[in-house]
Amino acid sequence: MDLTVVSTYRCNSKCQMCYIWQNPTDPKEEVSIETLSKLPGGFDNLNVSGGEPTLRKDLMEVIDVLYPKAKITEISSNGLHPERLVPIIKKYPKLKVRFSLEGREINSNRIRGEKDGFQTKVKGLQMLKDAGGQDLGFALTIQDENVDDLVWLYEFARDMGVELATSTLHNAWQFHKNDNYFYDRVSVARKVEGLITAMLKTNNVKNWFRAYLNLGLIKKILGQDRLIKCTAGSDFIFIDPWSDVWACNVRTDLPMGNLAKQSWQEILDSDVARKSREKVAQCRQNCWMVTTARTAMRSNIIPMFPKLQPLFWVLENKIKTTLGMDIAFDRYIDYGNVGTSPRVERTSFLNQTFKAKLQKAADPHYVQGEFFNR
């Protein structure tokens, strides 16, 4: 099972596709070390995210508690305070760290509303490498504004000796916005093909399966059904900053419990959790994110290995690229089946200032309205 712990909704980025930064949590009410210590061991991938986790003054203590509980422990950061991660990396050199980067310098800074963000992240990731970090990389959210930078960023990361993780524009309840839609689905999807081909041409097995994950992103971008059915609530669980436990971070009708008030086993065995898992089994949301896609790709029998569907796809297309053959993307993707969506312009907040509205635990949450990821 994978787990994401959203440690805070405070954030010092001003992204155009996520408004968490306008709605921060009260540090006094954020999930505590004591609560996190109630989690059992044995998780596969445990991601500490936000908001921005480096804004928590007790992040080292958070990692001290969580690191032994998973095969892989990860921090998803905007990378604006890399110096705060140096002592953590020195203590846990195998800790996985991903800095959000949205393409070339001007583009990334504009999309994320970060003055000098690009240079800070690049220098910061090198800082973590020098500190002994062994699993470092960038993470990009594919959208119309940066898809032309996609292959460039992949090559840039490879030249630095780090990884590149990809997700795509989508809606989720913690974003405080529900209008993340593509302008030109086909154009964006076609450009992801270049990244898939580049990944399959490497000698890195992880890259081959990341290529398949990106194939799923193409279907997501076009508004088509997932490659593999979601298993959120069973193979993946999400904890928000108020210690509320959810099957996923997309639908607000999938609660499971509260870790501050219940034990982990009580949550998993509860009727609330059972009903949420039943809803997931019927879910029609197409939210192919690395969290739920990665778990869906795993074998039900031997979790260390992939399901047969991605395995056969990877083997077939790795052989093709090795022989210099083209990948027949139209064999796997129906480019004539394209979802419709409104064109909602995204605004850069790079040179704008806003007064954040503090979210208190007693306030109504996740009330931005209904949306559907297609």
C-alpha cells in the first residue's frame, strides 16, 4: 500500500493550477508527530507532500517517524528551500526528493509564480546531490503552457543525473479550484509521445515503465478512460493536514476516518472506509496520477512486479525502439476520441500579491464545487 501524508496546506509558490497557497492551514492544527507515530510499518511508497512540507519546522521529526515505516519515503517539494532538506538528506541519503519544475526557466517561474524559482531548484537539487542524496529529481505537471518543454526538461534532468516525474493537469479537491482543463487536448497528447519514445530508448528499466505511465497520461489528456482501473482506498490512501484519512484526494465523498481519533486498523475496518472502497470500484473519474497509477500497475499477486498489461506493452515497445522502429501510438490510443472541455484561461501570479485566507479545522473544507476529470 502507498500513502500520501499532506503535512500542510501552507505554500510559498503561487501556482496557476493550484490555489493551496491562497488557503493555508494553521500550523497549530496540522497533523502531529504523535498522530503520525500511530501509522504502522510496511508501506511501499510513503510521500510527504503539501502545500510545501519544508514550511513545517518539525519536518526532520516527521521524517524520523515516517522513514522506517516504508520501503521508499519521499518528499514532494517546490524546492524553494533546499537548504532545509540538506540535514535530512545527510541523515537519510536514500530519501526520495522531487522538486516541482514546469519547464524552461521563464516558463516554470511564470506557471508557478516563483521569482528565481528555476535557478533555486536547480542549484538546490545539486546541493542535495553534494550532500549525498541518491534519489533526486524534478516533477512536472503537463499542460498546454509547458508541453513544448517536456522532452527538453527530461534531457536536462538526465544531464544532471536526476530523475523526471510527470503528472498532468487535473482537478482535485485540495486545489481550491475546479477548472483545470486543456486548451488543445490532441496537440498536448501528441507531444507526450516524444517523451515516451525517449524513455524507452534508455537502458533504465524504471524509465520503460514510466513510459507506460505516460501512455496513461495521454489517455487522461484526451479525456479517455484509464488504462487500468483505480484501486484507491485499498492500494493507496491519503491523509490531509487535519489528520482526516481519504481514499483519494479527488472525490470529497470518499472519507475513511481520522487518524488523530482512531487507530489505523479501526480506520481500515470501518464501515465508512468499506463504503468508500465500494464507490472507488464504480468510479468514473479519470485521474491518472502517479499515486493511483503506480499502485494500479502493480501485480496483485507479487506487488514488486507489474501487471501483465504494462509488462507486455513495455517489452514490445522496448524491442521496437531498440530495433529503430517507431511506436505505433495510434494502435494504443484512439485520437479520434477526444473529450470536450471549456477553455478556462490560467493566470500567472508571478508579479501579483494576495492575502491568504487561513483555513481553520472548524471551517468547511473542499467546497469548491463538483468537477469531473475527463
